[in-house]
Amino acid sequence: MQHRGPSGVNQLGGLFLSGRPLPACKRRRIIELAACGIRSSDISRSLKVSNGCVSKILGHYYRTGAVGPKAMGGSKPRMATPKVVARIAQMKLEQPSLFAWEIRRQLHAEGTCTSNRIPSVSSINRVLRKLPSDLRLAAQLGSARDTLPWGCCSPTEAAATGSLGTQHPPRQLPPSTQHKNRTVFSRQQAEALEREFQRGQYPDTDTRQRLAAATQLPDTTIKVWFSNRRAKWRREAKQELEAGATGDSPEQWGQDLGI
């Protein structure tokens, strides 16, 4: 059974319906009392309405002169209309370094949007994040005007047919993402490194210099080898502990205890 009465009681003992504005009679009473010079805190205690609600109603009345609440239900009118989105995309492609607040100011300056219908900065940022990948490609190729979404073809198709200029060579991976060749150690080098590891897992500068002279390896390679060798040693030690903890049988436990 659906409950249609008050949905809660505030701290002052007043009843309210969650998600619904105050009745018009109570809103008018708030404004009348405020016009008589009564403070909002006294109005709040008298009508059992929270002080924040009283302040919002009075602030809305002083700004707009309206007693009733704002429109309820539905959603706000969409500011980023298809025309505005198209203009935002065009400006971003022509000037990729533009910020959202600069686009917003330019939309108002050129008359694309009025002051009360201009999208917010966050709304413009959402539009920019949702721009299709072919628009970003168009910005890189410098052909924004010819490759807008409402054109005859996408920049990807145009690039495939050569209409955007000469073909570009395949893009190479940056050096940071390319795989490095693995160092192969000779038997003498591996033995010298292993002997030093058995003496100490953290060689100092003098030890590394001596190893570098003996093995003809750079200092960075020696550092990496010791780091990898320490990781291998920890992994093997952990495996031995786990094998020792799970390998003892009840018979072995009894023999150890002399049973």
C-alpha cells in the first residue's frame, strides 16, 4: 500500500513530504512574516520549517518575485543542441588548444548561444570527450573544415583514398614502448656475479666497479642483475617454506614427537 501522507519529521517537529516543495500557503506565510521584519530563524521555529528551507524560499522570492517553487519533474532544457555541438567540434578542430571556458565565451560572443542558453563548462567538456575519433584524426591532419561529421566522408576514409594528401609512413612505437634486447651473460660473467651474490646481495659502489672491470659489463647491467637475482632468491625461499609447511605428513609429525 503506497503511503501518501508525510514521509518524515524534521528536527523542529514539522512534517514534510520527501522530494516535494512546501505548500503554497506556508510559502506565502514565510514571505509575509519576513516582510514584517521577523528573522528567518524565528520564522523557522514558528512554522517548524528548517532554517535552510526558509532561506531558500526567501532568496528565490527576492531574486524572481515568485512565491511558487521552480518547475518540478522533467529535466533541464538541453543547452548542448546539435547546432551547438557542431560549432564546439568545429572550434576545437580549428584551434585544438582552446579550453572549454574559452569555447563557452566564444559561443556567447558570436551569438551562437544566448546568455541564458549557453552550456556550462562541464557540459562543453563532456561534448569534447565524446567527440568521435575521426574528428581527432582530422585535427591532427589539419583538415577540420573538410572532415566535420556532417561531411560526405570521415577523415579515416579520406586518408585511405588519398584525398587528404600524401600517405604517411606507418607510425613507429616510441622508444619507451619498444622491447629491449635481453642481455646474454657468458659462463664466466654469470659465475663471477653469482660468487659475489653469495658474499652479499647488495654490492656497494666499489664492488660493482670491481665486477664491471672483471666482467666488462656496465654498472647499470650489474645493478639490474643483482635486483633480479634478489627477486629470484626471495621467490625460491618462499617456495621452500611453503613446501616445508605442506610436505610434513602426520607420520612424520609422530616420528618427530617420538610417538
